[in-house]
Amino acid sequence: MRTLLWTAVWWLLVGELTITSVLVVPVPRQIRNFIARKFVNRLRLGERLASLGIFIFIALSGALAESISTVFQIQGKIREKKNDMMTHMSQTDNIYENSLSKQQLFRSERNVYLAGFSLTLLLVIIRICKLMQESVELEDELKALNLSSNKSSNAVNDTHIKGGGGNMVDGGNGIEMTTVHKKPRDKKKD
């Protein structure tokens, strides 16, 4: 059962590395925006991963805690065996047990790394997806603001000019602009 669990964690890590590399690879802005709009934003990938991520987070945290406690148990056993070897001096019987303990320690430490990296990449993927969604939303807001500013600049261009004095009145906003005429100065005669 343990092997099945850690094999699943390993495959999860491989999948997370693949997803992270696709999301992080530097591509032109148009391609990145296409990916963000078509896959991340349309599928609401950040929100879905966040809800699914809670369960994966809990499972990986449990696996991480279990592997850390196993590492401490095995290290305690190795210390006890070293103390026993110092007192009894029977090293020939303990060579096999010492080798087995070191293999178990290696596997437990490997499991700590697998669970830790998987947990970290899960959080990174969720954050990247949320940032890509925010980027798409902000670009949509920017386009809306540009459209509204273009409409307002078209409205300013469509203003009416009153008389010949240079007065301008905006078509409904109540804004009036006038030009200032300079008075000619009187020249002093000597």
C-alpha cells in the first residue's frame, strides 16, 4: 500500500512539473494571452485547482508528516544500534540490520522530498493560474477603458463651434471652452 501511495505522489509530481513548465515557459504575449483566455480563464482553472487543491494539499501534508515521523523513527533505531554495537562489539550480526536501516532511511528521506516538492508545486500552479486569470481580467478592463476613452475623445471631436469668437461647446456635457483675445497695445509716441 505504501508503494502505491508514493508511486501516486511521484506521478503527481511529474504531472505538476509538466504543468508548471507549460505555464512558466517564456512565450510571446499573444500566445500567453491565448493560453490564458482559452484554457485558464475559460475553464476557471485557478478556481478549480484551488478547490481540488485543498484535498490534494491535505493528502500531501499527511504524507509529508508520515514520512518525517518515519525518518525520525529510523534515525532513532540507527542511534540505538550504534550504542548497542559500542557496548556489545558484535558487528558481524548487525551489518545486515544496519544496511537495511540505512535503506529505509533513504526511502523515507526520498518520500519527504517527493511530498515536499509536490506540495510546493501544487501551491505554485494554483498561484500561477490565478495570476493568469487576473491578467486576462485586467486586460479586459483595459480594453473597456480604452473603448470608453475613445468614445469620449470622439465626443470631444464632434463638438460644435459657436460663432466666430472661438467658443466651443461640448455636445451635452456642459463644457465650454473659449479663446482669449489679446488686446493690442497702444504704442507710445515720442
